[in-house]
Amino acid sequence: MGEILSIRPRAIYASDPFKSRGRRIEQGTNSERSPYQRDKDRIIHCSAFRRLKGKTQVFVSHEGDYYRTRLTHSLEVAQIARSIARVLGLDEDLSECLALAHDLGHPPFGHSGEEALAECMKPYGGFDHNAQTLRIVETLEHRYALFDGLNLTWETLEGIAKHNGPLLVKGEDPSKLPWALRALEDWERLELTNFAGPEAQVAAIADDIAYNNHDIDDGLRAGLFSVEEISAQVPLVQSAFADVRKRFPDTSENRMIHETIRDLIGAMITDVLEESSQRLKKADPKSADEIRGLDYPVITFSKKFRTLEKPLRRFLYDNMYRHYKVNRMMGQATRVVKELFELFIEDPTILPTEMRELCQGPHNAITARIICDYIAGMTDSYAIAEHRKLFSVTGYLQS
């Protein structure tokens, strides 16, 4: 008997591509692709998306080709987001588009790179990867003759800005917002005190599902912890491994890990679908805007599952993100980012010509933002090579 899928027809509360709030610069309609399909295509073809293949999640690029990069992570998030959206009757293209876009603003070297860049940018307005993603799609991509950025729809911009939920409480001082977001023209139009639409909420929960599971996979294969160690401390994972062992007693450990990750992803998606269906039924929204107006998310894990998930997050933090091998790599990565920034802010004349021409002298806020854009756009390997060229005579002569 084949697989049976339960797919809802298009829901009344789904974002309607033909009722989009439009683009900053109107470009007319396209009979072959919806506005959200066009947004997705623009993201896939932009240079920032291609660079994600050289930006790692936890491991630095030279550690091996097997581990997840920002690109492979984004593709996994997109697959999960599309699956959830399909079952809930939401717009699959918008969910997939937001999943593909959500990491565009990440600098090299994972979270350590972001923390280092944020520290360097403290005197100049700070750094936030979600806001940097908006800066990329609104300003930094230079592909089209009529405008800077990608000229995406309001719904896509909103979903990027509010990837982690509302950014302001009603009446709160907007000065707390990341500089890159406040610098955008008419940022108030993104309604930052509201939750995002349902498709953006799908992309956000798909991100959680993807990184929890691929971090288990990468951590096991890197030898940072064993199946026995994670099973002993995380009941959710212990139960999944035990079930796989029971079904496939003679399989290899590699296959067992894959089957367990597969089951965990399935269990997380099922929980999200069940909890979200109940919330949607209770709220009974008649449009995506009604979902935005609620004071809680409708696409989320159940309270019971959040409780089960906490030991997993704690285990990964203690045994992977703070493992001494990862700390050594990230310590080196932090130094690369900070030393590059400090060198450039002291002497912006050594920046590439197109960036140097935009600068306004050492230790200037505009100069700092240009440097930030440059470093944030680097891949791991490019940042390492640039550091080698600038801090080593041998490296410079070999370049």
C-alpha cells in the first residue's frame, strides 16, 4: 500500500499572492509565476545565496566537506517548511522563499563570527544577521538595472524581519531595533509589533527542526559525542534510537543514525502540525492579517514537546557548541574576524577599490558599516585567505 497524504485545500488564512501588499518598486504582474515564486527565484539567483555554500554552521570549512553549510541547512529548512505549509493549506512558495532567505545575512564562522562582528560594531550601531539579511535584499545586491536589492514583496520582507517573532512591544522605543533595520526606508511599514504571517511562522519552526536534527547528525559523525552519551541525557533521542534498534537490529551505526534523525524530524513535524491545527481551529482566522494580529504564534510546537526538547538543546550546547574542539576552531575564527575589522577600520585604504571609495576615513560610522558588509559577506575560506594575506608577508607574496 502506498503512502497516504492528508493535504488540505488552500486555507482562507493563507497568504494570497494575488493580494500581496506589493513591492517597493512596482514591476507589474507575471502570468507564469506568482509574486512569491518570483521572490524565491530572485533569492536563489542572488550572490549572497551562492556564498552560503562556503559558510559553515558549527564547523569551519576546512574541517571537512561532509558537515552542513549555511546553504545545505537552508535547503533542509526549505524542504521542511514546504512540507508543513502543504499540509496546512498555506502558500508553499512563500514558506520556501523565507526558508531559503533566512540565513543570507550570516557572516562566516557560524555564531562565533556573528558574535565577533557584533562586538566590533558596538560603537557603530551593532550587527544582527536578520537585519543584515534585510540590508542584503534591500540594498547590497546589485543585479537589476532599475533598483538596488531584490525588490521583494512586503510579505517576504516582513517574514525576514520577524523570523524570530515581533521585534517591538507596542509603544516600545524603536531605538532598540538593529541599525540595519532602522536604516531601511519606511521600516515602520513592516509592522514590527505584530507576529509575522503564517508562512513566515512555518519557516521559523522549520529552522528549529532542521538545526536541532542536523546538529545531532554532525556532532555524532564528528565524534564530539556518542549515541550512548546523547541517549543517556536526552530521553527524546534515547526513545528514537531504541525504536530504530528494535526495527533494524542488524543495521550499521551510520544507517541507524540516519533512520533516527529521520524519525525525529517526522515526530517534530507531526507535533507542529497537530498543535498548529488546534491553534488555527481555536483562533478561526479569516485571513493572514488576522493571524498577524494575534498576540501569540499559531505555528509552533506543543508545550509538551517544548519540555521534551529542552534537554536536547542543553545537551547540544554543552557537548557540541562548547566542545573544546569547536571552541578552538571558533576562537581562531573570532580572532580572524576581529583582526580584519580592526585593520580595516584603522586603514580603510587597504579595502577593495569599490568599497574604499564608499568609506569616509578611519573610525567613521559609515566606514565601519562598509567594512561590516564586506566581512559579513565573506565565506569561511575567503576570510581565512584574506587574513593570511594581510597578516603574513608569506601569505601576501603567495596571493
